[in-house]
Amino acid sequence: MRDNVETLYGAIDDGAIAIRIPERAKKELEAYLDCGLLCRGFARLRCESCDESRLVAFSCKGRGFCPSCLGRRMCATAANLIEDVLPEVALRQWGAHHAASREALLRYVLRPPIAQERVELQQDGLVRLSLKRAFADGTVAVDMAPLSLLCRLAASVPPPRFHTVKYAGVLASASRPRWRAS
């Protein structure tokens, strides 16, 4: 992917591709390339009882498409919503009656846009995105050029200070029933 990012930047600079990638998306792409690499920084964790230690690489903490960082954010957000935000009542519109089913629902809703295990580089240089379920026309995967995938990923990076979780109904900040219930 690192070679393709440099190729993308070169194609944009040369005018071969007529798009503009915002600076925030460039930073996100470059941080993703360094995510999880021990050579880019790490922390040593040591168990006090058995004295075993492990090196844990720093993450990019990306908000756009990094599967590991968004997976971590998904779990933390779902746990926060279950423990601190959502009331202990059944969410009947989704059939989520218990905390475990509500958390599973939230993890599904907050999941990253691309699952790493569904992305595969083909022999011909194209990137294949396998679909979880086939489309109505029978399509089970989408093949695209690496630069096309990078352009799409760059477009998915949210702007700074843009909330990626929106609350509606009673949970919305301007909801009258919410203020009556508190």
C-alpha cells in the first residue's frame, strides 16, 4: 500500500488524476501506513505476577478506515453507550432486550467500513473486496485498482471535530422527553 500511496500522490501532482485529497485524509493515510509497526514506536508491558513482558506498537488512532483502530474505537464506544448512556430498558425496535444483545447491536452499527480479512491483493494487481453477502445480481466481490481504493478510502475520512456517532429520538441532545426523564 505504501507504494500505491506515493503513486497516488505523484499522479495527483502530475495531473493524471483530477482529484484533490484533503490534508486530513493524507495524514490519515500516512498514519495508517505506520499503524502497528514497532519501528515507529512502542510500549513495553510487563506482567507484575509472572514478569512476562510484551512490546505493543503504537496505533494511528485513525477515524477514517484503519480496521484495528476503528475496531478498538467500536468496542470502546459500544461499552460506553451500554454502561453510561443507554437506559436499562429493552430496545424493542431492534429486539435487543439484554445488555449483551444491545452491545452486539452497537458493535454492528459502529463497525469499521472495511474488514481487513475481506481485502485481498490479486495476481493482476487489482484489489478484491469480498462481500459478506452477494448482491441481488450475484456479485460476490468487487475488484478495483489500488489507486481507486485509496481514493475511496481518503474520501471516507471524516472532517476534524465531526461527530461520527449521531443520536436520534430520545437520546438526541435536543429531545424534550430526554430532559423530562433526567
